[in-house]
Amino acid sequence: MRSEPFQAILRRHRLGYKLIDRLSLPEDAWWIEYYRPLENLVKELYEEHKGNFEALKMLEKVQKEIDMVKGSPREYSSAFYIMQKK
């Protein structure tokens, strides 16, 4: 999992906020809660729209994104920040 870029931390500081805490979601949170169900849906929709070129083209784009996350899960993560105005 990547940490926040240092430049982003400095930018917040200049805007008058201080970081109180940071909560990182588990590495597999996006996969379990979003991408796995989405992948299952894409498979279903491929079957439903076999003859629809535009729909299949859109589904291929979605599948490419899923494949990127599946291939490099550490590159995709989420975090929540608790900030306080100085």
C-alpha cells in the first residue's frame, strides 16, 4: 500500500490543517467489496449483451480496470484522514 505523497501533506499544512489521524483500509477492501462483485456482474452482462458492440466495448474497459487492480492490488488503496483546522 502506498503512503500519501509528501507534497499532499505539505499542501494541507499550508492550507491551515493539521493531520490528527489516518486510517488505512485493508489491502483487499476494494477487491472484496467492489471489484469482485463488479467482475461477476461484467461476466453476466457479457452474456446478456453478446451482440451489442457498444456495450461489449464498455464492458472491456471495465474489465481492464478490474485486471489492473487484480494484477497490482498494492497500488490501489484507500485511507481516511482526520483533519483539524489550526
